[in-house]
Amino acid sequence: MRLLIIGDIVGRPGKHACSQIVPQLVRDRGIDFVIANAENVAAGSGLTPQQFQKLRHYGVDVCTMGDHVYRRRETLTLLESTDRVVRPANLAPEATGHEVAVQQARNGVFVAVFTVLGRTFMNVRADCPFHAADRILTNLPAAASVIVVDAHAETTSEKVAMGWYLDGRVTAVVGTHTHLQTADEHVLPGGTAYITDLGMTGPYDSVLGRDKHAVVQSLVTGVPQPYNVATDDARVCGVILECDPATGRAASIERINIPDPSPAPPGAIED
């Protein structure tokens, strides 16, 4: 079976690129299941119920979140109303939202998805991501033969370590958060597909999705600037993963970086 996993969707440009590219990939590449990191959809931070429904319409089956999961009040409502959006599993047990999503793919296979936060340089109180992953895997239903882990972390070392830690125990470990796609996609010896960062689904004529002029000015002068979402060169970035649902082992992982074929003017893109 084939999975499409896309990196952090940033703002309107990222969502519009999804609307143009994801349905085509699902159709042309025979994608059975789509996973997207969606914590940056709402003007660069958070996800609203309306935006989630649009992502579902484009073909996204499950959304993962990260350190910005609680930046918007609307996201709390969304987390309470659907089991297709997962908050980081290593937050406090009382935190709002589901730790794991188990959903049926288009080919009938059950796919489990969860995300964990790294702890280095992350301004979030989080428990050990390795212990959290162990706990989730221990309690997964046997029917979930395909398992994907979103390692949402700042440092490459934490992501690489998570890949090795879970090798042979999950189908894929994919990194998010840093918004720059890495070129280290490969299948580990135990059959787990790995990439350090999926990249950003959003405007690449930017600094990590934000207006480059404002970010440069802020860094040069030390004077805070509003970091508005940029608008140009929107792309869908991520991987297409092939795996054997009978064993949960990955067969291949292909990196994708696809420009929006028909970018809309900023004012024409709906929230």
C-alpha cells in the first residue's frame, strides 16, 4: 500500500497547494492514506475546524499537531470533536485531544498515527518522547498493522535517535517542525522508513514560511516585527511511502517537493 505524508502546512498558501496537489497525487499515484502535519495552517499557528474539514475534502485522512497545538481556542474545539487530529502523545495525560488515531485506509487497512515532541530547544513542557512511544505502541489494537510516527522536534539528533529506537517496531518515523526538507530518506535495517524532516507545505520564498523581509529586518536590528505568512512559491513537500500491510515493514520511501501548479493571489485564497 502507499501512504502520502506531508510536512507542516503553513497558512493559506500551504492549504491552497494541498487543494491542487494532494487530490492529484491520490489519484495518479494510487495513494491509500494521507497524513499531514497541520499545526501551522491557521495563519501560521493552529488549525480551525473549518480548515480541517477542507483538508479532509482534499484527501487528508489524519492530521498531526506539534508545539503550536493549543495556540488557538478553535483548535481545542476541534481536538474534542474528532479522532482524526492527534496532539503530541508526550504532553500531560490531562491535555485536550487524542494521543493516537487509528483509521481505515482506502484499501481497508487500519493505520495508526501518533506524534511526539522533542525536548531540546522546545518551549513546551513535555515528557520523554521515547517512553511515550513505548506506551502508545503497547496499547495499539492488533488490527493496526501500519504505524506512522511524526517526530516533531528541533534537533536532528532527537529525530535520528527516534528512528533507530523504533526501527522494526513501526512502519515510518518522519520528522517535522524545522520546515526544511532533508535529503536522508531511507529504509532502516528493521524495515522502518525514515526522514529527518518532511519539509514545509507552504511558501518557500520566505524564511520558514514567514515574510522574509520582516524576519531579516528583525534579526538584523533586534527590533521585533510581525512575522506574517509569506505568499510566493508554495509547494507540497513530504514523502510517498510504500509498505507491506501484512508485516508493517516499509519497502521504499520517496521524497517529493511539488510546486503549486496554479497559485492563487493571496486575496483569492479562502480560509
